[in-house]
Amino acid sequence: MAEPLLELRNLRKAYGALVVTDDVSLAVQPGELHAIIGPNGAGKTTLIHQISGTLRSDSGSVLFAGQDVTSLSMPQRVGRGLARSFQITSILPGFSALENVALAVQARSGSSFRFFGNASQEKALNQPAMDCLQQAGLGARAHIPSGLLSHGEKRQLELAIGLATEPKLLLLDEPLAGTGHDESQRVVETLRRLKGRLTIVLIEHDMEAVFSLADRVSVLVYGRVIATDTPGRIRANPEVRAAYLGEEEMV
Amino acid sequence: MTELADTASAPAPSLSTRFEVVPIVLFAAFAAAPLFATYSGAEGYVLSLLTRVMIFGIAAMALDLILGYGALVSFGHAAFLGIGGYAVGILATHGIEDALIQIPVALVASALFALVTGAISLRTKGVYFIMITLAFGQMLYFLATSLAAYGGDDGMTLSSRSLVAGSRILKSDFAFYWMCLICLLGAYAFSRSVVASRFGRVLRGTRENAIRMEAIGFQPFRFQLAAYVISGMMAGLAGCLLANQAEFVSPAFMTWQRSGELIFMVVLGGLGSLHGAIIGAAAFLLLEEFLPEILHGVSFFLAEETRAHLAENWKMVFGPLLILIVLFVRGGIMGLLRRPRHG
């Protein structure tokens, strides 16, 4: 197998006696869509925080593109190509959708210590931003203040912002959270289009979406990875079924 | 959906194109004022009052740059007025009276002070940031009071206004007025540019959502610090001008009350609209100046003695009045000017 793009080695995080991430090791191959599932409180979001650099890990290491990034801050990791979205929508509500994305483009193109020139008129920023919006299916809504977008559109905007940072790997924290059926269909479609062009780590509750999108699935229970396999085998795995029993119906 | 329909027509850079009438009228008024002053019969008084308004306009605008666009509530901004003022005063006592030296020295000193105190205080957030900037401001205040060689508590009187390239041109109140207006215009143009620039966009983005900014690869601290330094330098320039206007420098330049007044001016004018800060400063200073007379006039139905008391204790009305404006006029005076257009 090729060298993994993202590798977690014995990652650990505890809040007092509560171990939230317990010795997690995981390898994500370039180009795959790797889903991480698990019952509520399994520590999925904490894990994303640790991978993206929002939270420091107690021990263990995060390797990205062959390099140890454990001690790097979130902006530094983004610079290396490790971008993330948030479970709770995190956008700049007063900015238009386009400006939200253009800022992410700006972060990657040249210095932002420029005090002259109107940034919102810069074609070099707006053009790529528009492309990203279109990829996320939000092109028509580019000039609307993002705070006024519907919840589903905000999720799409999150995706567009993630894309605009030109990541090698995109960490998606429940991109379908709180979306209605139609909205979630749109996001799933977008993900399907991105798949293969980009390595994606997807944390998601929506099992139907996960099993239709993922190349491989890891199951996290009480901070431990109990299985990593193809969707088909995960579905048949008795340990996984046991973990989910009484929690949610497995598809 | 109605909400969406209302705002859909608003293009993204609305901020910069829609309310241009206000700054044009504002600056035209400042430019026309000297003419009016000549005919008013109280030339010196009108000019010096308006010069003060412009100087505080620069300081308030400096604060608005970080408060309105960066959500950084600096409660120690008067310190920079003091640095600017003392740069002029201290250099003058050592025989360096040229503004071409004094102003650069003041700007460098302000920048250094902003860099050091900003690097420390920007590591905190919210109330802690307010408190730590207040502490730094007070630190400088007490330093100034202990400078016995430079007047200590009492401050020091300047023998004259600064020279410009050796000439005594600023001796004329008119010339000084124009110099302040040019500085105000320059500071305004520069601030406008900064706000709309790439840098300003990062600053505004950080105000809205710092975590998001980090997640797209920015380190907010560096941008906030740079903004703090720029703001400090602008306020330092205002300090230079203030010392020249008063021909006097004292620790009173940098009391915490002064810092509070600056915040009030910004909020009164409307956060995050640079000319709003100038209008806020004007409203604040003019109210402070004329409220006693206004009160005396408005209370014509009261006994003469009561009217005198009222005019004398005008601050009892001033305070509540400011609070009422801030409470009930959302967006300050700029919000008031903007409202009718929304229909």
C-alpha cells in the first residue's frame, strides 16, 4: 500500500479521569474517503479537533504527508493542506458567501499584510472563490450575506470554504448535521463529486450517507477504534453491531 | 424568505459605496468652517473648538479601527495621546521644536508601546483585554506624573507651537486648523483603505469568528497586533496635534477617563464606520461645550436660580443623555443617518 496521507499513532486525550481518545491509531490512504462513525459520545469530534490542531493531544502523534505535525497549530496545519469543517456551522455571518470563500483563497495566495487595494474587488481571489462555491452547488447564492443562508446552504458553504483552502485532506465534522432530507441529498451529491479528487475524512451520523460514500469506515466506541474496514464488512462485523445495539438501527 | 428578499439586493461591498454622502458633507463642513469662523466674531474660539474636534476625531477613528473592525476594546487608548503629547513636549524642552522630527518620534514611540503592550494584552480576550489595556494606560499615566523634569503632575507649557521645517507657520490658528484637517483627511483615507484591504478583511473576519479564521489558515494574533500598532500610531499623531493645540502637555492627556471618552465617542458615532467616529467625537465635544447653554435656554420656564444650577451641573444631564443615545439609537449617530434609507 502507498504511504498513508494521514496517520494517527497512539493518539490520546483525557479530561481528568475521562479518557475521550484512547490510543487511537489510524491510517488514511491518499484519495480515499475514510468515514469515522460511532455512537454518541464516542469521541469523534474530539478526534477531529486533535487531528486539525484545535485541541492538543496528551500523547501520541499525528503524521501528515509523512511529516510529524503534532506540535503545529491549526493555521500551520491548514498551510500544509489539512483543512476542516465544523459540526456546528462556523462561518462569518456578516460576510457574503463569496467573501467567506474568498478569505480562504486569500489565506493561500500571497501576503495578507496588504493595506491598500480593495480586497473584495480582487479578481484573483473572487474567481477561485466562485469556482469553489459552484463546486459546492452554491454559485447562485454567492452575494447573499452568509448569515441569511438556510442551514443546508451554510453546510454547503462550509464545504466551499474547506475546498478554497486547497487542502490535500479535508476533515468533515458531520456535514449533514441538522439538515433536512433534500438539503442532505445536496451535500451528499457534492461529496460524491469531490470524492476521488481529494482525500476526505468524514465524521457522520447519517449511516445511509456514510455507507454509500465511504471507501473505508472506522468505528469509534468510547474513544477506541474497534474496527476499520470496507463498509460491507463493517456492516457485518458483530462487534460493531453490538456497539450500536440499542443506539441506532444499522442500515 | 422575506428577510432574504429584503437583503438580496444589497451587494457585498455596500459598506463602501452606499453612504458616501455623509463623509463628503462632513469634510466639506470642516473645510468651510474657517470661513464661517471669520464672520462669527469669535474666530479664535470657533477654530480652536473645531481643531479639538478634528484631533479627537483622529483619536476616535484610531480606536474605531480596532474596536469597530476588530472588536478589541482598548480601555487605554488615551496613553497614545499622552505619548504623542509628551514626544512633542519633551523634545521641545530639549530644543527640538520641528514637527518633522517630533511627529516621526511620536509615531515610533507609539508603535513601540503598542507593539509591546499589544503583544501582551492580545493574549487575553474580552474583559481581560479591557482590564489589561487599562492597566497599561494607567502605568503610563503614573509614569508621566512622576516625570519631575517634565512638569510631573502639573504638566508643562510649550513655549510655542511646533515648527515645520524651521518655519513658524503653525503659529497661525488657521494654518494649524488646516494642518489638522489634512491629518484627519489623511488618517481617514488611510483607515478606509486599511478596512477594505486584504488586511482589513482578515481583521473583520477575526471579529466575526476567530476560530474560523484559524481554520482557514490565518493566525489572528499577528493581524490584531498589526492593527493595534496602526491604531496606536494614529492616536499618537492625534496626541502630537493635541499638545500643539493646547500648547500644553500634562498627565491629564492619558487619564482613564479620557480613554473612556474615546470609547464613548466611537460608540456614540456608530461602531465600525470610520467617519462615524469623527461625528461621535464632534457630537461629544460640542455637547460638552454647549450643553450648559442649551440647558439654560431650554429651561426658560424655571426660576432663574434653578436654571443657573442646572447649567452649572450640566454633567448630570450629559451622562444620562449619552447613555440614552447609546441605548436607544442602535448603531449610534451613523445608525440614525442610515435608517431612513432602509425605509
